[in-house]
Amino acid sequence: MNSTIFKTTKYVTNGLFIKKALELKLTLEEFLVLTYFDNNQNYFDIELLSKNLGLDSSAAYQTFNSLLSKKLLNIETIKDIEGRMIEVVKLDNFYNLIMDSKITEQKVETKNDIYSLFENEFGRPITSTEYEIINAWLEKGYTEDLIKGALKEAVYNGVKNFRYIDKILYEWQKKGFKNLDDVNKHLENRNEEKTPRKELFNYNWLDDEE
């Protein structure tokens, strides 16, 4: 039975790197090779890779090709400082997977936060239809800030109605508002022209005309 003895190295990595490697179910050898190149060891040299990781040349070559086939790394030819053409290893594809996962997690956290806020403000669980309406707002590009602001205004005015909130968001989008600061600036400008003073959450946006 063949066994591989791995050398102790000084290479380091972070939690996101490890988490993605686990999600992809990489072998220990694949993880070590990725970690090796992640630590700025980017010159393509199988013999050096084999020596530094304690892998035999065959195992190093097989593992490297496995990562290539999974498109987790690639080889690029560049000029070094002396003008010579050399091959370097890039982990951009693997890094992009890590970033995509992070962005997805953030979106899920944002959505859950918004859904919970609606349930707290309405005092009941939201329906599947209401869930889809909120999801559609997010997909249209309405910011979390604006959605929360429209919800708070509806609650303030005693109108716990998704159609009302949707109309508010539509009017804000039509005016080019990106966040609540834009909404407040609009009110401030209108207040300079009209009396009495209007405040956010006490303004009839559906009758607001430029």
C-alpha cells in the first residue's frame, strides 16, 4: 500500500479559501496545491511543487492536471523582468468562485433581513405571494434602504398594503431616488417652496407632482 507523507510548510490560507475547497470536495492533494500557488508560488514548475509539498512527481502532476480540468486554475505565459517567456499559474477562477459565494451569502442575508422586517411590521408571517413581491423589488434593483423606507412610510400612514408600497417605490424610482437621502433632499427642496413643512413618512407621494 502506497502512502504519501506531506511536509510541514509555512503556507497559510484563510477561512473563505478553506470553505470553498470543502464545498468543492477537493482532495487533500488538490487543496495543498491550491494553497501552494495561493501563497505567491506562481511559477509553473512541477518538480519544485513536488519537492515543496512532499509529493512524488507523478502525484504532483496528476493533481495539477485535475485542478486544470476542473478549471480551478490555469496557466498563462508572460514575460519576466528580463524579457524571457515564462509560465505562471493563476487561481483567478477559484477566487471568483469564492467571491460569488460571498456575494450570494450577502444577498441571502439581505433578503432574510427584509422578509423579517416585513413580518415584524405587519405583525404576521408574509404570504408566498408577498414573498415573491419583495423578491421582485430586489431583482428590479430597488435598494434595501428604499424598500425599508417605503415599508416604514406605509406603516406610519396605517396602510399595511403591498400595492401601496409598490406605488411608493415606483414613484421614488421615477424620480431617480437611490436611497433615503435622495428622498429627504427632495422633501427639503419642496419644503423651501411650500408650507407647511412635510416630513418623510408624512407625505402623500402618490399626489406628488414635479
